Amino acid sequence: MSSSNDHILVTRSQRNANSLPGMNSSDTKTLTGDVLSFHNITYRVKMKSGFLVRKTVEKEILSDINGIMKPGLNAILGPTGGGKSSLLDVLAARKDPQGLSGDVLINGAPQPANFKCSSGYVVQDDIVMGTLTVRENLQFSAALRLPTTMRNHEKNDRINMIIKELGLDKVADSKVGTQFIRGVSGGERKRTSIGMELITDPSILFLDEPTTGLDSSTANAVLLLLKRMSKQGRTIIFSIHQPRYSIFKLFDSLTLLASGKLVFHGPAQEALQYFASAGYHCETYNNPADFFLDVINGDSSAVILNREEEEHGANKTKEPSRRKKPIIQNLVEFYANSSIYRETKAELDQLLGAQKKKGMSTFKEPVYATSFCHQLRWIAKRSFKNLLGNPQASIAQVIVTVILALAISAIYFDLKNDPAGIQNRVGVLYFLAGDQCVTSVSSVQLFVVEKKLFMHEYISGYYRVSSYFFGKLISDLLPMRMLPSVIYACIVYFMLGLKKKVEAFFIMMFTLVMVAYTSSSMALAIAAGQSVVSVATLLMTNSFIVMMIFSGLLVNLRTIEPWVSWLQYFSIPRYGLTALQHNEFLGQDFCPGLNTTTNSTCVNSYTICTGDDHLKNQGIDLSPWGLWKNHVALACMIIIFLTIAYLKLLFLKKYS
């Protein structure tokens, strides 16, 4: 078939062609790059089945997959659930090693320990920081993935080269975009994700469904870009579902999977001829990729049995016809007996050689190019930029805090030093302590929203877990949780006319900050590793409801039964309210001008005239330790909760 044809015209007389329509000698190029081979890959997972009686069932996702990926475009094609993404993750060393067997070699040698860092992996969902510009995202990748011995101008030169190579010159200084900020187009966002991986100049680049969410024209442009990159010596391996013909003709190698089994693996331009030899002929003007999927699914009206089977009906009595078997089984068996498989197997055996071993390597800690402090600085820097670039949440929080502070100040304005003032003071202090807990629920999103981003960047060797954890605390948790407490203290304290002592003001502010930090730390401990914000929010809300009961206002803690009273020691608002009351009531007189030793009206059993009496009635220690022990307890809780959050991130499942 001539490559100058303007359309696909596939007939039986044309099956002997060696190339697909539209493919010519200029589309292929002799490349020298890394060769990835995979040998006897089998992957099984354990799944729960049954409703009343739960049984563990082992499901085979991949079954004895063999193949070789050379420099060029290597496509993995198949129907939904066929095992495309699983095979891609296995080849990229990102699949759970449990239940995985076989070997993946690079140039005939085992994958290096830092393979996940030296190779590139573009996930299906474009994971980039939308509040940053295209250039800033690339700068972040370069700062953390390139060695510190490389000078800044060299890094910038590489960034500029990638921007030019990807055609991002016009949008280099535009924000990528979020749900609140209009940004670059879908194709430009995908190219930005690819650019993040090209920073390290990887010889092998993996892409999971690179055309997902793109229109046909943009998808074609992305694949043309990948084709140009493959001609530079890169081995590009990607999964794809249903490409158009203009995309399909760019493929150098095609791997067809169905139900976790290998149906075809070889040169893409030989696939039509191969299927024709198997008795399945592509209709005129049909897209080869659509045709292959139709054959696998048994839906194609063009599936025609080999004429030899139709003509030799007598043979049907001697051996079962392939048609009586499932189509996938026919295709798997035909491929196992094909010359293409024999050639591939011989090449694989040569690559495997003396490197053959049992099992797969387990997940290994990435080899980092930069130090902890360098990573911490860049993560904090990016988080600050993210806050400034997406101020909706922070501004809304400040506005709501100011409104609430003014409303509370209006309700309790100018508190009097009388018995009613005691009740009002306790009420406002209870609200302040409780509000710090409730508003801290929003911090559950700190790790949940960026979970996919964190997972991808950690596996790719951007940073350590500790760098990310402390970077987020410094740049996000500490300032955002301190601000509402400072606003409350500055507005409420003076409008309410609380104790007129400078140290009392700062103690109140410090107490509110400690309550906010403790509540936020608890939220992080619950939310770290979670994928659903609503689940973490539900757990936090119900926990705070129980804590509020044991805060010391709704019930006198000295009257609670011993078997349940221990819960008060886990109540964050209890420590906050106790410290606030100690700070406000100690030394206060709420019966001014009256002699408490002679006035029977004031000193009856129902009236409390001094703040000290109120504190004693609540069982609060009047000594200085009665104040500071609450802050010590909150500090210990912060350390415990943050340690739990860090350990959950550290031991989070780092593979798919």
C-alpha cells in the first residue's frame, strides 16, 4: 500500500503490505537509547467478596506478559479493565510488589534503585499546582530534581529549552489554573505535566492515558510532540484507550491486552497484517485501533473467519474450531504460536541471560538530589505562593472571623464586674475556645486535597516525607491557624473589657493559638492518608462534640462518674477554657464596694463574689501551675498528634 494514500483502504489484496497507510520511511528512525524488557510478568490481587460472609478471592490482573520496549513510541492498547494501566505501573516500578512476579530489565540489567527518579511518569490526571505559572512549576521540579551542583543559570537554560520544545512560550508566565482561576488550555496543561518530567532528561518516559480529557485535535498535537521526542532517543511508553487513526499511525510498537492477557506485541505497522493472518480482516475506512478493540470485544461486524476454516468443514469433527472458543482465547493462542512471538521471545531470552532472578524488587526509598533544608525551603516557598495565588479560602476565613468577633463583642459588650458578669465571661470564653476547635476542622484538607500531588512527587524523588510535612506546617498550618486567634484576641478583649493587664491579654492570645494548633494537629492526624475529606470531617466534628461536653461548662467535671470522667483529659476545649478562666478570674472582685464579711446578701451560698471563689467552685487550681499545666498538656497533644500525622504519611502506601 502506498503511503501517499489519503485514506485507509484495507482489502485482502493489500494485507501483504509492510506498513500502515500514512506511514513512510521518514516516520521511523534508528535510535540508540534504553531498552526496557519485561519477562513473565504476572500480577494478582486479593479482593473481598460476599456481603454476609466475606471471602478473600485472588484475582489475576496480568498473566504471563512478555515484551520489549525500544526507543520510540510504545503504545499499550486494550479495552477498559484489560490491564493497560497495571502493566504500565509494573514497568514503571510503581505497582504494589505484593502479588507481583517476573522481571523488568533495563538494557538487560535489573532496574536501578533510583529508577522511579531517573525515569519520567506523567499521570492521567494532570497533577500540577494550578496557582503557579507554567514556568514556576518547572522551576520547582528543576530546583528539587536537579543536583545542587548545577548552577541556577544552567537550570534556567534547561527550563527555557523545555518550554520552547513543548511550545509553551506564549503561556510560560500564565497560571496553570484552578477551579477558581482561569488558566491555560487542556493541551497546554498536559504539556506542562510532561515538562515537569522532562526536567531530568529521562531516557524512558511513561504516560498514563495522555489523551484523556483532550479533544481530538489537541490529543493529536500531544502525540506529535511525543513522536518528536521519541526521535531524540527516548523510550516513550504509554497506555491509551481508543486513539484516532492519525495518532495510531505514529506508534512504533503496539501491545494489545485483553483480560490481562497478551493478544499482540510487535511493530504497530504489522498489526493489521497479523490480524488478517489470524482470520480477522479490517473493513474499508475503519480505524485500526477501533477494529482491534472490536475484535477483542467480539463486536465487530467485520470479523471474518479464516477461509480455510470455512472451506474445510470436515476438520471440525476432528478438532474444535477456534470460533467455538472465546475470541480472546483464540487470539492469545494464535499469538503464542506466531513468528512474531518467537522472534520476541528469542530476543528476550538473550536480554535476560544471567540476570534472571526470582520475584520483583520491593519499593525502595528514592535517591534525592537535594538536601532536607533545600527541599524544605522550596516546599514552603511554593505553599506561600499557593496561598497568595489562591486567596479565596484565606480571605473568607479572615472575613468570617472578623464578623464573628464583632458579633460576639456586640452581644457581650462592656462586661460588668457583678455576678452576672461571671456568667457572661464564662460564656464568651467557652465560645472562643470552642470556635477555635470548630474552625480547625478545615485543616483536614491540608493533606487530603494534595494527596495525589504528594504521592506523585514523593515517588518521583522530589522530596522526603519530612521535608513536605514540615514545609506544609511552616507555610500553611502555623500562619493560617494563628491569624484567627490573633484577630479574636485583638477585637474581643478590648470591646468586652476583660482584665486590664497587659500580660493577661497576651496569655489569652497564646491560649487561643495553642487550642487552634492542637485542634488542627488532631485534624491532621485523622486526615493524613485519607482520600475523602467528608470522612475526616465527620470524625473531627463528632470528636469535638464529645470534647465540648467535657469542657467544664455544660457539666461540672467534679460530679461526673469515675468510669467516664477520664474522657475529660482528652478534651482540647477543657484545657483552653480552664486556662482562659484562670487568666481572667484570678484576683477579680465581682461584688465591688461590699464587705463580704458583713453583707449577708453577697456571701450566701448562691452568690460568688470573687474570681477565686469561681475557680475553686470549678475545681481549678489557683496556683500559677494551675494555668500553665493546661498549655503543657496542649503542647504534648500537639506533639502526639503531629507525630501520628507524620507516621501516617511516612507509611502511606506509596504505590498503586
